[in-house]
Amino acid sequence: MTEGQDRSGLRALEIVALVLVAFVSVAAGVAHYLGASSLLSFSIAALALAGLAWTVSFATEQVGERFGPAVTGVLQSTLGNLPEFFVVIFALSAGEVVVAQTSLIGSVLANALLVLGLAMVAGSFRSEGKVMSFGRRLPNDTATLLLVAVFIIALVGVSVAVGGGAARHVKAISIIGAVCLLGVYLTWLFPYLRSDKERARGRARLGLAPAAMLLLAAGVGAAFVSDWFVAGLRPTIDRFGISPTFAGIVIVAIAGNAVENAVGVTLAWKRQHDLAISVIKNSVSQVAAFLFPLLVLCSLFFAQPLTFSIAPVLIVALLLTAIAVWQITGDGEGTIFEGVALIALYVILAAVVLYD
């Protein structure tokens, strides 16, 4: 038995959950290839995508139990973003550039507002004095990374809006911005990982090799299910009259991240505040400063590339989100009031996008 592994093994509910995820994933493939209705195929694929996100999160948690909150948070958010990565890739291949772009923006906004707000409510409610305490470094670093990403997006957006000369070179500027963002992120990442001195032992219920195999299987499954999910997305959007922007900002973002980030809320409820903030904040910074620029570069191989040119309302939403997150979490404390405020901001944003 390896160090850090619990003798109890997987719990019965976890085994049942893994079996259900496998069953729903197979059902999604059957519905897709047998020509089921687009709504049914999309619904099953969305459920399978959420289940695979949970599987990745669970397996990563088992690997991460051997490390402290910094390494675990980065590992969980990196691998937990696999479904999101594949959804964007297949959306781009299908020519759904708006959905691909807004799903990334939606992930940032949902994690930074909705998920963080729910975690702060849960963590504060369970804490003495109704105040959730956590380290200040990661929230401040996340705000910095988010502001760098917003800086690039805002400049491109304003140039396009006013018809400046730079508007004719959005693709080139996006490539330069993507490289710079990745450089900034990597410059932050390695010192942050080295700062993690804590090591958690005796809690992992799954060995390292089985956890790695589970991660591999979930990653492969996410690739297939993401393709089926995107295939059913456009007919579903057309059937209900939903705009591609709302689909990307709310539906796709939540489907790809909700179960994964439920881990952050659960950790906050368990009073593991630093780990909860690490999981959620790393997800925000990774999508904004790593996944988005990485996909901008990857999209160069598609007919319609991904750029940093987005709708003005989303630019404003990102900027105000960065300011709100810095203001609320920069002091290393959170309250129920602040959590509710973040949730309210997300609900308002969803309403604006729905009716825009």
C-alpha cells in the first residue's frame, strides 16, 4: 500500500456514481449515432459531460490528497477543464465561434461570481463568527491575472468598436496577447507551486496508478462526449430560440464546470477554506490566462480562428468581475453577505445576456 492511501478504498456511493457516469456516457453515444432527437441527444450529452467533469475532479482529488492546497488546486482545475477544452475545440470545428468564445468567458464569470459566491455562503455559514478565512495571496494573484486578460480583451474590443487601425489586425493582436498571457501565467504558476509546503497524508482512497487510469479514461470520454454535446447544441438553440451568446455564457459554461466546481463549494462546507478557494480561484485564473490564450493559438488550425474580440457588454462584465472579486476576497475573509452579492451579480449578468 502506498503512503497516503486509506485502506477503506472507494465508498459504495462513489462506485455507483462512476458506474452511472460510464452508463450515461455510453447512452450519449448511442443517442448520437442512432439519430435520436437533438434535444434528447443534447440533454444526455450534457448530463454525461457533467458526470465526466465530476469523474476528473474525483480522480484528481485522489491524486491531490498527497499534496497541499496549491498543487491540488492547480491540478484539479487543470484536469477539470478538460471537458471545457474539448467543447471549445469541437465548437470551433463546427463553426460555432460565438459559442466557443462565450463558453470561455462564461466559465470565468460563473466560477468567479456564482461558484465563489456559493462557496463563501457555505463556508461562512459553517464558520465560527460566520466569517470564512483563507490566505490572501491566491485571491490577489487571481485578480492580477484576470486584469491582465481583461486589459487585452478591452483594448481589442474598444479598437473594434471605434473602427481603429488595430481593428484590421485582431487576429495578429490576439496571437501576441495569447503568448504574453501564457508567459505571465507560467511566470506566476511555478513559484506558486513551489510555495506549497503542506502535504496531506492518509486520506486518499484510490492508489496513484488507478487514479491516473481513471483520469485518462475520463479525458478520452470527455473528448467524445464533447463532440456529441456540440452536435446537439445548435438544433437545441434554434428550437428554443436561445441566442448563441446566452448558450455559451450560461448553458455550456455551467454544463462543463458545474459539477467540477461543486467540489469547491463542498470543500468550503467542510471548512477546508484554503483548498476551496484554491480550487475555485485556480479555475478562474486558468481559464482566463491559460485556457483562453491556449485555445486562441490552437484555433489557428481552424477555418475561423478564436480571438479576444468579444461583445462590449461582456468586456464590461469581465472588468467589473475582476474588480468585485479583488474587493471581496483580497482581505482573506468572506461573509454570507459578500457571497450573496457575488451570486446576485451573476444572476443579473445572466438576465442581461438572456434579453440582450
